[in-house]
Amino acid sequence: MKILFDQLSIRTTERLQLLDITGKVIEALKKANIRDGFINLSSLHTTTSILLNEFQSALLEDIRGMLGRLVDDNDWYRHNSAEFSDCERRNAVSHLRGLILGTGTLCLQVAKGKLVLGQFQSVIFAELDGPRERGLQIQLVGE
């Protein structure tokens, strides 16, 4: 059994951005030459998330709209206040939206050398505090 590690670098260009990284994950899998096992993706940041969903423009706009309604950019947050926090990025919104989307970890199956995905599933990297350079740790386990 092989256990391999790799890391992806992702450059984002917007404050809130949803990127289809399925192709990058498949490239890492091919490079590892694992036939059967799993691939675990882990974001190295608290203001990003990794999702498994359909990468379709109308749905992506719906996700952005939902996040905006649930965590309003214009509300007051302690994390943004110098009185309560040492964070200069004023990114409480990004952290709270990350809580809604869930952790930055996703584990997927690998079968016969291919990533196991449903017909409309894509691996989506959610940037919530960009633009920035981000790191995504990959662990591949299998034979």
C-alpha cells in the first residue's frame, strides 16, 4: 500500500470565488499512480472550503447569494474590531461563511485509477477571503 502526499497551490482573484479544481485533483491522482484507494483533500486555511457539488453558473450564483444572506457583509463583527481582535484583514465574514460551508476537508474514493464522482459532481474550492495564494494538501492512499 502506498501513502503519498502532494500539495496544490491555488491562486484566487476574487474575495468570494468558487473554482472547479476537479482537473487538478485528477492530475494529482494520475501522478501518484494509485489504482484503488482514496484521496483526501485538506485546505490549509480557515477561510476556504472544499465542496462536492455541481459546478454550474446559476447554482454558483445561488451559493454566493445564500452566503451573502446568511452572513451579511455590512453587519458588525467583533473579529473586525481592533477593540476585540488583532486581525487586520477584517475578515469575520469569511470565517463565518466557512463555518456554513463546512470544513476544508474532503475524502473521495479511487477505483480502477479513476476518481469516483457522480454524474454532476465536481470538486469545488471555495475562496472566502481572497484574492490570495492558497495551499491544498493532498494525501493519497492505495495500491
